[in-house]
Amino acid sequence: MRAIIKRSILSRKKQKRPTYPESKLQVDRLISISQWLFIVPIVMLVLFACGQLGILTSSKIAEAKTQSQIDANYGPWSYVLIHSINSEIIDELREDQSVGDGVVAVIPDTSEGDATWIDLTPNSENHSGPAPHANEPTPWNNSPTAPSTPLEPQPTPSVKATSTSPLPTEELTTPSTTTPIPTATDETPPPTPTRSSSSDPDCGAIVVSNVGFDKDSFNITIENIDPQWEAALRYLDLVWPVDGESGFDAFSMGDDSPERFYDPVSPIYTSPIHAPLDPERPLTDGMGTQTIQSIFHQSPEGAYQLTLSFSYWHTEFLCEIVVHGNNSPPSIDPITFWMAGSSVFGGNQLIREQPNGPAQNAMIFTEFKTAPFADETPLQSGQVTVYFYATNSSDNRDTVGFILKPTIGIPILGTGSINIPANTSHPTLFSASFHTSAYKFSEGNRLVLALTTENTTKIYWDGEWNTSRVILPPMSD
């Protein structure tokens, strides 16, 4: 049996195992590696796509609000009235606390959070009221303070005042913080805190006046006439007509020695301007008037608005005063010269006052001259209107011509004409208008108005016809 088993084993060992070529084994390894190299990128790409999809579709995380949600209320507390205590209750309390007559008991009132006190004396009168805490102010109405009376606007420009008044902050006069326990013989009540002033600040006590303009500034004058409240100027807001050329330079305040503030390095060419004052400028009764100037290189023409914001010491009361101004060139009316008789300058004249000399008349040609002007006296361009009396004895209409020119120099400033109807037998008032150019007269130069007519037309002036005149454009810059 052993021999049989041994031969079986030997026969198996002699059997040849199958062999593979070496090249085929290398090919199999490469195929296996390539499969993994192909699968791994696909798996990574799928994971990346899933992550991006989750980021794009996920909702935003709500931001956590870390700030405090507690609001502080520093307003005055409500006034609580505690009614009188029945004397029988006092007796029961005395028995419960095992105290004798004439002893004061302090009873805490936990329902309202405050302590009340009573005098537990035999046959004591009823007492009521809150406990006399040392720091308790005198209660007042908790309703918002009504706005102050607006400042009446000036005729030109207008001035108005508005105010916002939160609950006032009181300055209290308090007794000592040690509150003695009242005794049966102590009939003097504890002192009551008092307010430092009997009324709120009044915007109307800040008076604005003298609103006007200089060549390079917008000026106002302010004064505080309230003897109780000291105001402080905190902000200035200026709206001004920007023209692209006249830049804002600075603010100044004061009378004798004005102090400049909000003084930029270079001019400001934009509007509005907000100027905080640091430190604030005080304004108290007794300081008198204070001038505030808005300084420019040259004050632009147009509308201005200056807002002054005030606060008051020891309060949260704010006051705003709005001042309006309009910087416009003064209106210059046309100038009238009256036709008058001869003068020391020779010939007929043009004078500024209506004449009262003898009646005058002329035909064909006559001229009127002004007195000599100072050097560089300007005449603006515009309309010239001539009023005169005339007659025409002809059966045909006639023409009166006008020439306006200086006595020295060639230029003719303006010409015009008007037709006189035929057979105008009585002196009749006529008027004619034409245009003149601008001109500057040299020293000693005069303005001449010449009238030309035909042989049949006569011109009248002075005496009973002293309303003959010429109206010229303004003779000013």
C-alpha cells in the first residue's frame, strides 16, 4: 500500500506544469495597470462634479446677528401713587412682627419691585406715597416736548427755525445718599429733587439778522437772547449757486477778530458743504451779536441756504435755523435826461432834472448835449426812447431822424426815425425808440442827441413842453 502511494506521488511530481511565455505575462500586467489608470480619473471627475453641484445648489447660510438686542431706555420712569394704608392692617403687621408701639417697620413690596415705608405708630394717621429714595427726581409729563416756536422769517431773505426735542436730560440736585429711617417724631419730609431750569430751550431765542452779501462773502449775524440756556454751534450746511469759477474758501465767526474754521487747503467748487465744528462754538446771552461769514473768492450770483445746527449743554435738545439769501446784482433803472435850453457848456442841453425855463423850438437840425462825464463812465447797450413835441405845417407827412453819439470820437451809437403826420398844427407829443451800443466815455467827453427835420416840421421843448426827454439804458457797470 505504501508502495502504491509513493508511486502516485512520484508520478505527480514528474508531471510538467504548464508554462507561459514571459512576454505574455508582461502584456497581462500592462493591461491590468491601464485599467486602473483609466478608472481612477473617472472616479475623481465624478467626485469633483458632485462637489461643485452641491456648492451651486446649496442655500446660503444665515448670518448670525452677534450684536446685542437689548435697548437702553434712559427716559423718566412713570409716577406711581401708593394709596393710604388702613390702620387696622398696621396693627396686624405689628402683631405678626412682634414689635412694640412706636417702632417703624419697613415692608418690602415685591409686586412692583419698589419698597414702600410706613410709620407704625399707635393711632397713626394714614400715610401714602412712594419711598423717599435719594436719587428719585420729581416726576413730569412723559409726552414729547412740542417743537419750539419758529423764528419769524425776515422780509428778505427769509429765516426760519425748526427743532427736534427728545426727552430732556435732567440735572438733579440730590440729597445725601444715606436715607435715615423716619421716626415717629420726624415730621419733616425728605427733600425733593429740583430741575435746573423751568423750561426747555427755545429756538426762537437765537436771533438771526443782517443777512447780506459782500463782494466775496455771504454774511449773517446771530445772537442768543436766552439767559438760561447756553447754545453751541455744531454744524454748518451751506447750499450755494455753483458757477464753476467762484470757489468756496472758508467759514469765519466773530466780530472784532473773526476766527476762521473749515478752511480747506484748496477752494471747493461743489455744493452743498457740510462743516462740523470741533470744538463747538458757544453762543450765550451776554456775548452779543456774532457774525458768521461764508467766504468765497467772489460771491456767485444766485440763491443761498445756510443751515445752523445748535445743541444745548446737559440736554439732547437740537435746534436748526435755516437762513435764505439771494445774491443778485442791484437793479439799475434806465436813466432819464430832459431836453433843456442853453447852458454854460453852449447849446441845448440834456439834464437830469425836469427843466422850468422858457419854451424852445427849432427846425431842420438841433442837438442836445449832456454835461462832461468822468473818465470811463459806461453806457450799457439797450433801448433808447425819445419823447418830443412837434408840428408839421405841410400837406405831406415829414420824417424826424435821431442820432446818438459822443462828442469826442467817430462812432455813432444809435439812429432812429419817426413820421410826423401832415397838417399837425398844434404841438403834439411823439415818441420813438431805437437801439444803442455800449460805450465808455473818456474824461470830458459828452453824449449828443441830434434831431433832423424838413423845412415844415418844428420841434418843441422846455417851458410848457418840458416833458420832452430821452430815456437811456443804465449808465453803470
